[in-house]
Amino acid sequence: HISDLDRLLGPEEVDRPEVPEGVEAYLSRPGFTGKLSRFYDRVFLWNQANGIRVLALAVLLFVGAVGIVVQSWFGPTLGMRPMLKLVFFPEDTSILHIAVNTRPGTSLNQTDDIVRQLSRELRETGLVEVAVGLSGMKLDTTYRPQFSHQFGLVMAEFPIRSERVYDNPNDAIEAIRQKLQQRWLERGVRIEVTGQKDGPPIGAPVTVRVQGSDQEGVDEISRKAYQLLKDESQPGGRLEGVVDLASDRDQQSHALTFIPDEKQMAVHGIDPGQVRTFVAGAFDGIYVGDYLRTDDEIPIRVRFHQEATRDPTSILGLPVARGGDTGVLRFGEIGTVKGTSEPGILRRRHFQRSVNITGNLAPDAVINSDTVSFVIEDVLGDEVRSMSGVSFNYEGEAQSTNRSFETLFVSFWIAVFVIYLILSAQFSSVFYPFVILSNVAFSFTGVVLVMALLALFSDILPSGWVREERSYITVSAFIAVIGLTGIVVNDAIVLMDFIQRRRREGLELDAALRMAGHERMRPILMTTISTIAGLLPMAIGIPHFDVRWSPFATVFVAGLMVATIMTLLVVPVLYRYSYRFHEALKAPEREVDSQS
């Protein structure tokens, strides 16, 4: 009966509200999402209407970012403060090393007294928790031990974070350096205050190696280079900020040379081997046999009594052999003793004489290791090139940093090239992949600009407001840039896929761009916000700031934030112009097909 009634009376008319479709469905949403969609739509339409201006601004920002990188790389060689701070492995130091270098000829007992007193003074500063001293050795910049009576080493541990009276360990190291270094230098003791590195042993920030086959030339050039670095590192010099300069030439030892008189030896019938045996036996003893035990063999050496050789010159009065008149022939009759000063360290590299000059950089130093090489080449370059047997090598942290960044840079471009090949096959075009890869440039721009601003704020704002370490471009930060490439490219791929879908559905180009932008806006923003929210505590330093991971997170956040904005606002503009360019190239082909 109900169906019959419907046929007689017709269907009942019911008022149904019109449901907005397309872009209007997003613009009519209530609440915050509706306001965000309407704001995005206004900015989107303005960008489409002013595409040339938008692209010019994007290119200008990218060129500015490239300029900042170039200035940071080459500026320090010209005495300019770098806008970006490139650091190989930032250190969150917890252990302090103080290398002790006393005067040549200092006995081991005297060095031990100095190390003990230095350890006490270090603990009295209140900046370290415990200090341990070693006498007779120290560690070089690659943690290899060096042994000598004039060397000492003090290792100290900083308190745990909650008990420290400072926030940055570098500030404590600088305070210790200023408090103790000059005081001990006045006593003739040179100390080097450094923090133990957390990363691999890559050497000192400043490492200059002079080497060659011409030993005299190597010694002369190393002396001039060392003096040049000392002079230029003074306040007002081109290398102000270089501290803890040290050279192999600093480590000298006193030596006594026994010079036989060959003429007198011939007169008395003394063989040179007999003289060598006499000198060696006087001080080290002569092996005469073994004392056999049931479980071991003990070598026996015969030497003069220690009292007889306590003064090395007393060897002149010791008997060597019987004379021709049955008298006693003493060493003073056939030889002399000469005191000399010799290098404490003799290095050879690739069978050539080598002298190392090392130094550290103060935390507030404007220069870097490239500045040091520039100054040395400027002053001594021509002289070194004119000497066939001498050359310079710049190693240590500078070499490791350059090598690592070059490797990562090559890896970055390989990744971009592989992504381009995959996108070209996916979209069957050589132009559209460049639109997607523009997001890589946008993320690079965001990273450089944000890190440069952080570096600027750390310099101009009061100390403690913005930590300097937050603006470091480290190896891990560069790895973050490479990882960021995949994320930002993925957002652009999905957006372009939605644009092409709407085109296949019959929408005009401008309508397809607008519709795809609204469809992908909220998913892209949610992905970005959730990623940033996960990385933000690490970037800010909650609960504790980590100098190794904070730059990594900051780079990720900065690049992702800028690339997301560019994806939603600039990528559609780039697609619009690339589509027109693509169609313009196909127009002649279509005309030929129509004529045929």
C-alpha cells in the first residue's frame, strides 16, 4: 500500500542542505582547520598570481644560503668570523688533560714534585672532582704516550652535571688555563690544558708538519714557522685565538758526547771498539754472563760504581788500560767530553725528517685551521717552494674535517642523482623531477639560514641565552641533512601525484593545483609537526643539553620546517611553470602530427 501511495502522490519533497564540494568543502570547515584552510587558500592564490616574485624570492634565499656556506668556508682565511661554525666532533668533555713540560735536564724526582703541586692547585680551583698525576710521560694529540724525565701528565674528572658550578665544560677549561698556565710558565714549566676528546683521535685543531730530506732545511723552516705562529697568535695578530702552541723543538734534552782523539789512540795502541766498550760499561755496564737459577736466568752486567760516574765528566779520570810504561792510561789522555743539547723527539715519516707543530683553538676564536695554513703559506710559502728538500703538510683535525665533509658531500650528490633517476622513470619526464628535488634546495636553505641565525644570536646576545654549540655544523648534522632529503622529497612526490590525479579527472591546471594543495595540506602539516615534536626536546636540550645531538636535531627541525612551507606554497608554482614549459616543447610535435 505504501508503494501504491507513492505512485499516486509522488515522492515527498524534503529540504536537503547543499553540501559544498571541491575546494569549498575545505574552506567551509568550522573551527581551527577551517581558518587554517582559508588562510592557506589566500596565500596560495597570491603565490599563483605572483609566481615570478615567489620564485625570485626562493632563488634569492637559496643564493644567500650558498653565500653563507662559501663565507664560512673561506672567510676565516681572510680573518673573517665564519657565519656557520663547522666542527668535526663537538666535545661534551668530562675528563681534563694537563700535559706538563719542564726544562731540559729536569730529573724525574723534580718533575714528580711539579706534578704533585699542580694536582693540588687544580683541585683547589673547585672546578674538578678528582685529579691523578703521572710523572715521566704524557699523551700527544693522538693519545700516543711520550716518555721523558721532563714530561708529566695530570688527568682530572669534572663533577657530575648536577654538582657543577658551570654549564659548559669549555668555560671551566678556559678558566683553568687562565689561572694556571701563566703562573707555571713564570716558573719555567709549560702546561697544555685540553679536554679529552669523545670522538676518534684526530689530532690537535692546528697541526703543521714540516718534513723533507734536507734535515738542516727542515729544522730551519720549522723554527721559522713556530716563531711565526707564536708572533701571530699574540693579541692583535692574524692568528689570535691559537693557544697551547707546542713543537717537537720544545722538547730538548742535554747530552754528553765523548770524543776520542784518534791520534792519541794510535800512539797508545787503543782500538775504537775498546773505547766504545769502556764508555758503555761506565754507565750502562757490560754483559758478562747469566746467573742461573732453577726457574730463571738473570743477566749479569758489570759497571763502575754509581758514585764514580755521578758526574759524567769524571769519566776523564777513569782508567782505560795500562800504558806503555806500565802506568795507567786514563780516558782524559785519549779523549774529551762535550756537552750538547739535542731534540727530545726525532720523528721520521716516509724515511724523511719530520717536525710537528701543534696548537689548540680558544672557544671564542674567529679563525680556524685554514687560517693557519693561509698565514704560513703567505709568509713562508715562497721560501719553502724554493727548497727542494722541504715541504709543509697540514693534518690533524683540519684534515679529518675536510676529508669527512668531502665524503659526505659526494654521498649527498650521489643520493640526489639516484633519486632523480627514480623520479624520471616514475613520472616519465625529465622536468617534473626537478620540481620535486627543489625541496632539497629548500631544506638546505632552511638549515643554513636557521643555523646562521643561531650562530649570530650566540655571538651578540648575553652569554647563556643561546649556547654556541647549538649552531655547530657537525658530521652528525650533515648526516641529518642527507636523511632530511628523503623526507622532504616524499612530501613533494605525494603532492605532485595528487596534482596529476586531479588533472586526469578533468580539472584545469589551476584548479588541480589548488585542490591538491588543500588535500595534502593537513597530512603534510601533521607529519611535520609530529616529527618536530619528537625532535624538539633533543634540539632544545631537555632534560640536559647534549652538544653531540642537539645540532643534529636542530638541523632536522630547521630543514623540515622550511621545506614543508615551501612544499605547500612554492612547489605548486614551480609545477605550474614546468607544465607550461613542457607543453611549449610538445607544441611543435603536435603540429607535425596534425599536418601528417
